[in-house]
Amino acid sequence: MNRPLVGALATAVLGAAALVGSAGSAGAAPQVHHKHKAPHSKHKTGHKTKAVDFAGTVALDNCSGSIVKMPNSQENDPALVMSNGHCLESGMPGAGEVIVDQPSSRSFTVLDKSAGDLGTIKATKIAYATMTDTDVSLYETGSTYAEIEQKYGIKPLELATDHPAKGAGISVVSGYWKKIYSCNIDGFVNTLKEGDWTWKDSVRYTPDCHTIGGTSGSPVIDTGSGKVAAINNTGNENGEKCTENNPCEVDENGNVTVHKGINYAQETYGIPKCFGTGNKLDLNAEGCELPKPAGVRS
């Protein structure tokens, strides 16, 4: 997976791999020196696209993330920050593990549109996190969207509610590296398997999005709508089959394929159905298909 980089709570194995990956791909952190201009590339169809910048993204101590809202979120609701499940400060959830309403005081660095640091916001809890079927964490913060906008001039990114489209132009916006990767959606994977974890209906990038360790949790923005279509989470680094940092694709018939150097994301369009009034998680809401903790009835 596009692993979290070394931090006090990162695992030794993933931390070492991340250092090798980042050094090999980026040298001594040259990614932060790229020009912070929003790409103005267009869909392959030639349709106009929305400019993408860093506004709404955040940097974690070991990963990337974003301040997100649901279509029905209100300005005085507690703001949500989205990253990967494997970026949790407590370590990676096991296969089948689902975490809800766990206290957290994690800090997130808020970025302006040019990737400048504006300040921080702090979590009050992990509202939801898992690495089962998807790879996502959603933190509830102690700040409302209105307070963040008043203090920093930043609006949240909105989660799309439609399934992403093959061929769509996308931008993967990494708050950790302060770098934007631009490419297209190459297709979708029935089952993506990596080590003990499996993810459903994953997004496969075209080769231009060569994401690395530290880009984990980056929002994947559809450049046509400007909304978040997915969350960046993994890539096959060495051509191995179904091992950690080397996910494999499994089709409906169980056939396994490996694409060395190709990276992936997990769709987010189903998440809004699981959050109700006040940005409160409701895993029993109609249409919510996020995995539930053990013992919670459907």
C-alpha cells in the first residue's frame, strides 16, 4: 500500500519500506519542491475541467488526508477529516476489524491552495475506520466547517455520490508531499488483495499517477466535477503477487493478475449514505454498505 511514512506509531516494517520507497522515487524529499500550481489538463474527451489545488487537504504526521463534507453537511456541523484506515495512529486494523467512536486527539495541518501551512485542527474521535472492503478513516474534529472557514479561509471538499467513471480525469492531492498527481481512471478491480486485506471495486489508475509512501489517504478528485471520487491507498511496487505493498487483482472467476508499478484507490461514493444529520455516523441507514463492527446487527 502507499504506506504511511516513518512516525512514532508507524510499524517498523512499513516504516522501513516507506523510507526506501520515498528515497528511491523522490530522493531526499524533493517532492515538496515541485511547483504548487493546479494542473489544467483536460479529460481525454477534451471537456473542460475544474482547477485542482491543495485547498481542503491536510497533512498528517505520516500520511495525507482531506477535510470532507457530505452533500447534506451543514456549516455548523463538526468537520470530518478523511484518510486511510492503514494511517491510524493506533496501527493498521486487522482484516475484518471495524473501529467506531474511538477517542482521538490527532492533529492535522491545514493547507492553503498553494500547499502553505495555515495551522492545525484536532480530532475528537475516530468516527469510523476499517481496512475491510475499503481502506478509510474518518475523524470527527473539534472544529465546525464554519470555524475552519472563518479562521483559515478553507472550505471542505465534497464527497461525490455517484460511482466514478472509467476514463475520468483525476488528481491525487497529497498534503504530506505537497504534490498533485494527475492521470485518469484506467478501470475498476472486482477484488484487490494485499496481504491479509481485500478491497472491493477498487479504482485502478493509469500509469501517470505514480504515488509513493506518504500519499496514503490523499483525496482523488474528479477533475470534471471537482468532487472527491476516491481515496488513494496502494500500489504494486515489486511485481509480487498479493503480498504487502504488492496488491493483486482478482476477477469474478478468481483469476489473479499483477500490474507492477500501477497504483490504486478506494471508492468513496457510498460513504455519504452512512452519515446523517450533524455528520453523525449511522451504519444502519438505508443504503449504507460500509462494514459494521462485530456484533452490530444489520
